Amino acid sequence: MQKQISHTTIYRRHQASLYMLWVLLIAGMIMLMLPACEHEPLAPVDPDPIDTMGMDTMDVDTMDEDTMGIPCDPDVVYFDRDLLPILKSNCAKSGCHDAITHQEDIILDNFENVMASGIVKPFDLNSSDLYEVITETDPDKRMPEPPNQKLTAEQITLISKWILQGAKDLSCDDMAGQCDTTGITYSGFVAPLLTTYCVGCHSGGAPSGNIVLNLHAGVQTVALNGRLIGAITWANGFQQMPRGSGKLSDCNIQKIKAWISNGALNN
């Protein structure tokens, strides 16, 4: 009798399990057939997605970060790009106003030191000693001191414009947008660039390394023999130029390369 009860119980439990399985299966099918009520229907997948910036998503990963920087305003003087190279090439060098051998405790190797020196008064040329010494007609008072060359009229104009604009530490990205390397000339681009970054050391009676960069003949020589590109690209085996300053922007290097590839002409 005990054995018969045991089998009956097992059989009933088995039937109950099958019944619950069928209930769950039917309920699941009903749920799948019901429309979603809390979610919007999925949008179709775009086979060629474009990001919200208007750039193809495949291009974003390969874009040069420089193209996403702040474009340079041609009417604004930028300290690091325009002023600092002039100061480092002509003033912040050994025996003058560098960090080690500075005269009169005036150091001109970065924005903070220039402003801390007290020789620049924003918006006021007449009260700015920097402007006074670079425009001084007396050779004994002029800066840079002889036999160093006097700053060019263009450089003096740039410094005065920077002071009148408030002597601010502004910066921009030369590579923002497109770098135009067409129609690069010696007089229009190469010579002014070298005057800003290099001529302070590579000119006069004792040019550094006996390399003269304030005359086209000297520039053309180092351009065609590869020394100019090697120096400004900081290639192995070449001394990094400009000395004591940051590397030229990629755009400036590309422009010089374009000029050289066209024969490094005196155009």
C-alpha cells in the first residue's frame, strides 16, 4: 500500500510540473506578441554614419589634432608664436638676458619673466622700457647691444603692436584649418620667418656656426644641402633649431619644404 501511494504522488507531481511549464510557455509567447509600451521603436541603422560635427566618423580618428585648435588671427600678435622667438634670438642669450647670465636681473626667456621684469607696461609704449631700448638711436644705450644687429623695423612694429594690444599671453594654432603651401616666396615668408627665429644668432661679423641667414645666398646654401631642413625638423645628427626655443610649427616647416622643393629661389 505504501509503494502504491508513492507512485501516485510522483505521477501527480509530474503532471503539475508539465502544467506549469505549459503555462509559462504560453505566457512567454503572449508577452512576445504584445507591443512595447515604454520604449520608442529602434531607428534604422545608418550604413554610412556621419557625426554631428559634419565629419565622417572614419576621418575623426585620423585627423591631426592641430586642425581642431584655435585659428590664428592675422591682426593679433601672439606672444609664443610672434614675440618670444625675437626675444630669444636677440635678447635671451648668453651674456644678455638669459636665465643664467642675465644682466640687471632681467630675464626674457618666457612670458612670466618678461612681465616680471617690469620693462613692459600693457597698452603704454612710452612707459615701456623694452620699446625705449629697441628704438634707441644712441648705440651705447640701444638693445640688442652692438655688435649685435638692431631689430628690424618689422620686429619693432610687432613688439609695439603687442604692447598696444595689452601685452597678453595669447596663443593660437598655425595648423588649425588648412596649411597653404602654395606660392611660398623667400621675401614673403622664408626671410621674415628666419629673421624672427634665426637671424639674431646667424648674422653679423661672427655668425653662429659661420652660417649666415640674413642673406639669401647663405640661406639657399643650407637649404639645398639639407642642413636647414635637418635643423628645423630636429632630425638625428643635426643641432635642433631654433636654439633654446620650441620647434617650428608643422605648417611653417611644410612651407619651407615647399619653397626648397621649388629651388629655394630668391623670389
